[in-house]
Amino acid sequence: MEPAPRPVDALFDIDAFSLGYIRELGRVRGVTIGLGGRRVVNFVPRQFDDTYGSRTPVGRMLFILIRPHHELMGDAMSDVRHPGHGSERRP
């Protein structure tokens, strides 16, 4: 059975809950590479039952993340000696 047509300019309240995770795998040539996934549950109005087959359709996504690597201040400053903090060199 074909779903009933809806007006193009109609607005509907659709809510969603998503949960995801990214695992950084390593750094190569100035970029960080990661692998991630996300699950989502949507909450759609009753009039979409015939379109989605449920009022709570679910979705999932797997992805690869590639982003520029930025040094954290602590990493960049790890070789700096701070007087009075036990890191002085002794002769």
C-alpha cells in the first residue's frame, strides 16, 4: 500500500536519541586516525507508521575519522624544565 502524500511545506516534530564512540587508532603524518560507530533511535509521529513501519525506527553508522593532530600543551611542554618542580638538571 502506497503511503498517503503529505504537503511539502508541512512541519513535523521528530526526536532522536543517539549514542556513539570513537577509538583513536594512531597518528600518521600529522593526522589522527580513528574508527567510530553510532546508533540512533528516532521518535516519529504516528502518521509516519506506514512510511517507517514503526514509531521508533533505528539506524546505525560506522565511520573512519581523519583529523589534524594538535599537540596538547602538556605534550609540547614535556621537555621544558621548570625550576622548583624537581626537574632541574644537576651537575
